[in-house]
Amino acid sequence: MNQTFVEKILARNAGLSEVTPGQIIDATPDVALSHDNSAAIAKIFRSLGQARVKYPDRLAIALDHAAPPPTTQHAQNHAEIRQFVAEQTIPHFFDVGRGVCHQVLCEEGLIYPGVVVLGADSHSTHYGALGAFGAGIGRSEMAAIWAIGQLWLRVPESIKIMLKGKLNSWVTSKDVALTVIGQLGADGGLYASVEFHGAALSSMSMESRFVFPNMMAEMGAKNAWVAPDEVTFAWLEGQGIHQREKWVAASRELWPDDGANYAATYTFDVSTIEPQIACPHTVDNVKPLSAVSGTKINQAFLGTCTNGRLEDIAVAAKIVAGRRVAPGTRFIIIPASSQIYLAALRAGYIETLLEAGAIFESPGCGPCMGNHLGIPAPGEVSISTANRNFKGRMGTRDAEVYLASPAVVAASAIAGQIVHPTQIY
């Protein structure tokens, strides 16, 4: 039977010759991710009468959602997690300052083609950028994995997205992802495995490709996958890992078959796309930049697991060089990881951005989920490189959040209003 990526990887993981959409299988994740929610998961785990986690070497815990802790309660939460990590001898623990879990796990070599990742975070779809299966689960489900090492999953139906053409200047993978979500809707991939294929991908960097599976969580996807190629393998080797033969073999084994059955197939010509903006208060309320140009902003935020990478900081530095952030506007930048922060420092991007009036914060999620490091005041407007903009997402219900690419966010910070980068650079 011809099979899609998700059918192949879940069949292999479950020890079956084949699976079909809707089938229930017992999955054994290679990596089980949690973050600041680990303290709550530990309480559930102990309520199950468990003393020791089944596979401590498969657990990965990162403190990133409230890092550094903004309150005593958050600090206590972190202290409990550190104690649990020590008690359980969990080797893959990333403390405050290392960065956003999804970026860090990729940098640390825990993710590569063929890996099955279940994470207690909705954006665990992120890992499909490296040819892995990544899916978000709840806290109770994660506690079960800690206890027995397995979790049942329903095999998703698959959706194929073909990307053809070549990106125009100042158009990014973020704009493509917003176009897809805007056209298909916030429920357009509900519990589906979304595959990205097409010639347009070949010219995109690995940093750009991470955006696609990350954003598919906003379309309801169970998991998402980007076809691995030489760019994927080179990026992995750039992290100091050298297992190319293993990655290539896994990619070939899991490559979707010709004739595989898809619930839907969509084709997008990226050469027709202009910069896109997701307007308040839903991620699928997408409009061309030209339709909202001139909207006054109070805050610009560059960061998160979607767009906090070196490539994103580099384009921001390019745009703001020799300029100043507009009076009355705050430009907050949070690198997705300490590795990215250091690389940006060595490249001179930090100095350029600081001279322009930008504010840098410790690697982590920051204001993306409304904990701290940039919560807007009531009535204020933010433009962000994050992935969500529903009411209260950044901590204030009576505030508006627009989503855009790093280039548009940086240009808007200089202008004090939403603008196309060409109006600044």
C-alpha cells in the first residue's frame, strides 16, 4: 500500500507493517518534551503512584515560558522542576537562559529524520522541519509517557501542500505560512499531517523552513513535515552532529510514496505572494501588508520559536542600521536560544540593534504567551513575529496583536507604524 510520511513513521514506531488514517496505535516516543509545565506534570505523575520515570534518557525539559521567572510562584515552579530532574537523573535538562524548547532541542541534536517527538506544548509540530514526527499532547498524556513510555495515537489523515515558484524580495516563509493559513482557515488542517513539498523549498534556508511546521499548529495540524534534503543534512552537521548516512537512510525510508492517499492537495505559487499580516484577533484573519499599512503600533516584538533565529535578527539589523526606533515605540528582541544570541553578538547584530534603540531580553518565550518581558498596556498595538494573536495572548485582553515577518516587524519599529521594509530600507 502506498503510504504518506505519517503513515510510514507511525507504522515503524508501532512495529507494524502499515497503518491507515483513523487507526489507533501505541506510540513510543524517542523524545518526550515538557517545559515550565513539568512541575504540574510531575504532580500528575506522582498521583499515578509512580516513583521513577520509565525512560529518563528520553525526557527533555526546558525552562523557557517564564524565564527568568517573573514572580515568586514561577521561581518556586522552576525550583521544583530542578529537584525533579535531579531525582530522576534526567540528562536533557535546559535551564533558564538556554532558550525556547523547540529551538534548543534541534540545536542539541535530539531531533533528526525519523525521530518521534511528543511534547507537552502545542508547537511540537515544529520538529517536522527536520524530517521528524512532532505532535503536541496534554499534561496528563505526558505524565502517562513518563510512567509507561507509551501513548496511544490516532493516525492522522494527510494533506499535501505544494510550494512552487520563487520568493520575491522581502517575502519570507512566514508570509507563505500566513497565506496558507489565511486561505485554508484556522481549522484547515484539523488533526491532519501536513506535508510540505515543492521546488520553492529548495531555495529556502533551514531557518526559514522551521516556520512552516511551527505555524501549522495554528491550522489545527497534529503534525507537519518538510521534505528533508541537503539543506537539512548540512544544518544538522552544523550543530556538530555527524550521522549523515543515518539521516539519509531514514529520510528515504519515510519518504511518501507516489500514489499515497491524501485528504487534500493544495498548490501555492510563492512568487505571487506579498508580505502578509495576520490581523487581530485570529491567525487566519490574514491581509496583504498593503491593506494595513500605516496602522500605528506601540510595540514591535521579534522572537519566539517561530522567528527568533539568527537569520531573523540579521535582517532586522540590516533594516535598522543607522536608524532609530520611532519615539513612543518599543522594539523588543529575544533570541530563540543562547546559541543564536552569541552568534548574533559575534556578527555585530546586537550592537547595531542596540544603537537603534532596540531592547534585548534573555532567550526564551518572553511576551509570546503573556507572562513577562513585553506585556502591552490596555489599548496598545503590537506587531510580532510570534504565531498567535488571539485576545489576551500577550497578556492583555484589551490590546491588539498583528503577526508579521521579522523584516516587517523591524521596519515597523523604525516607522512607528506598520510599513513595508522598502519604506525604510
